[in-house]
Amino acid sequence: MKGGSRPVRPKTSIGFRAGRIAADGWSKLRPLRPTGKPASAVSTQPQGPSVVPRDPRLVDGPWTDLDGEAVLRAQRDAARLARESSRHSPGQVLLGRPAAELRALVSALGAPAYRAAQLRDGVLAGARSLEEVRGLPAALRAALRGAGVRTGRSTPRGAVTARDGTAKLLLQLADGRVVECVGIPEGPRLTVCVSSQVGCPMRCTFCATGKGGFARNLLPHEILDQVLAVGEHFGRRPSNVVFMGMGEPMLNLPSVLAALRALREDLGMGARHLTLSTVGVPGTLRQLAARRLQVTLAVSLHAPTQELRERIVPSARVYPLQALMADCTKYFEVSGRRVSFEYTLMAGVNDQPQHAIELTRLLRQHRSMRCHVNLIPWNAVDDAGAWMMGAWGFKSPSREAVEIFKSILEERRVPVSVRITRGLEAAAACGQLRNMYQKTPLQEFEVPA
């Protein structure tokens, strides 16, 4: 296999300890603080496959060993999925499977090789069940069903649309979990914001998804399915895909790489129309650079100093800012691709002129790296940031503060732009991909065909 089609097994033992590389993982930081909450508190939360409860021992605030353990579990789960996928031939789903695996599937069932393309094209054309794939012989259809093969498509659970046309879709997966994806139309372009995990263990303070828990990683077909679902909702072909929805893509790197391959090979998307966003996971940027995929890398920076970033992004305590910047520089040197730094502006927290000056100093320390700063005015989330800012929580920055911040960067010749907030009414704007069913579970669901 070539490119992203070969599963990557992340090194789950890589981590950082108080500013230096540690060989024994994220969780070796310091003893957990007692929370005073009984372990039985878990059972009092809503139950069901659509609920993503947060471990009651996890509290807002500094990063702890428990956070590190959650991250390691996510990485180990991603590695397990990659191993099972590489061993499991012909596989249980059609969507996103490499052409060679589909040919092996139909060959094992005694069908000619051209049936593999027929299956792939049928699913990509919108077939949600084997019965909807046109032109299949009854014998092959029965053999596929007997082998437990299904299309891999999800079940739409609902959609909301904002006044600007942005739409958020709720999709139910085969195990009853639900994920969200967003379609952002802009002229001839249609950008899809996809999720890579059900929930997220990174716990960034301003992020709605991080306020819930982490359930599991998404499989490659579950990521690709979101792109198809948005295209079907809008009735046109998506032009761009950004991995900026629920979850930390770098914790699920094997599935993300497989999905990137499918987006290129099955949907014909150019690598430069694909953006991978990360808050930073030790060791993964170097793995990504080695793939030379030419996708756009967007790093969620959000602060110009280590102290401030630790307060906004708790995991920065085990992946220090300078280590992250060094890895970004190495990524640029290997890939030749400009790095985009996402900087969410929050009133009175990181949006002051001094912060802009400190940001330019940080970037000048790594001037060999071509980069671009994308300023994102923060969107209100009810319970985000209360631990850091007291009773009033985070607030959106004023338009004047955004313009001043931008002008300071421009005066110092830092490439910068401001992202226009889209989809706020649909709770689909950046940082607001919270699933309503984390609080209210789906009582019944049907396994997708």
C-alpha cells in the first residue's frame, strides 16, 4: 500500500514530563488530587450508547495523571483499531476500504474483480444498505450479507441550519454513539468540518467538546461518512475537509491517515484541500511529517507563553510550548508545508496588545518556519473557563481588540487573518461541537445497514 493506506501504530509510550521528554508516558506527572466525589457517581449519570460521561474524578484545572491516562487509553485504542483493521480481511464495511481489499473481498466470495468497483461506486453514490447498491447479483448480495459486510454508512439523526447556511448534522453510528459534523457553504466552496473521536480527552478549557468525556476513536469509514452526509445534505460535492470537529485527530492518527487516503483516492480531493488540526500530541507531528502528505497542518496555539498556555490548554504542562514549536519547525523542514497557528481570542485572557507582541517574539524564535496566524474570536460556551476566570467565565473579544491584535502582527510582518464566525445559531461554530445527547441519551436506535 502507498501513502496513508498503511496503518500507523502510534508510540503510545511517548510523553513529556514537566518540560522534558519522558519515556514512560503522559501519566507520569504527579499524584492525583482527591476530588471528594465517590466512584459510584458514575452510575448516577445518564446511561446509554449515546452518552459520553466525563469521569467524575476529572476536574477543571491543571493537567493530572488521570488526564494522561485518558490520553494513553485513546492512543492505545487507536493502535488496537489499526491492528484489527490490518488483520481483518475482507472487513465488515465497504466505505473507505482500499481498492485492493475490496477486490480481495469479492474474489473470496467468488465474484469477478469488477464487482469491487461496483460496490465502491454504489456506496459513494449514496447507497446506505447492500440492497441499495444497484446491479448486484442476488447471490453476491446474499454472500455479502452472510459474511457480515455492510456499507458503513451512518444513520442521520437530525440537522440544524444557521441563517448563514452553515448546517450541523447529527449522525448515529453502528454502536449507537452519535457524532456531529458541520457543512460550511461559501460561494462555490463547501467545507466539511469532521470529528475524529466521540468526545475528547484533551480538556481544553474553552472547548465545549472537552467539557464532556471521551468514548472512543472513530474508524476511517466513520470519518469519511461525515463528508458524504454533508454532501448529501447540501446536494453538492464538498470541496474542502477540515479535521476540526469533536476529538483530537493526532490521538487517532491511524484512522485519520486512512480517512485522508480515502478522501484523496475515493473522493478525488487534493491534499491541499485537507486540513488537520491539533492542539499538540508528543511525537505525532514527526510521524505526520514523515508521511509527506502535503495536507495543511493547523496547530491550536491560543497563547504566546508557556504559563498562559497551560491555563488555557492544560495538556501544555506535559507538552511544553517550546517543544511544540520545535516540532512544528521540524514538520516544516521535512514537509515544506507552511504551518497555520490557530489563536482563539478571549477577552481579557489572551487578546491584549502585550499578548500580540509576545506572540511575534515567539514566532521570531522559530523564524526558519513559514507560518500563518489565524485569529478566531471565541464563541460563548456556557460552562467553559469558569475554573480559570472565576464566576463570569470567558467572554468574546470586542471587534476593536481583534483589529488591534491583528494590526500589531501585521506591523511586525506576521502573516495573519481573522476567521469569520459561522454557524453560531446552530451551536456549530468552532469550539461548540457539543453533542446534546451527552446529557440526554438516545433511548432506542437501529444498527445502520
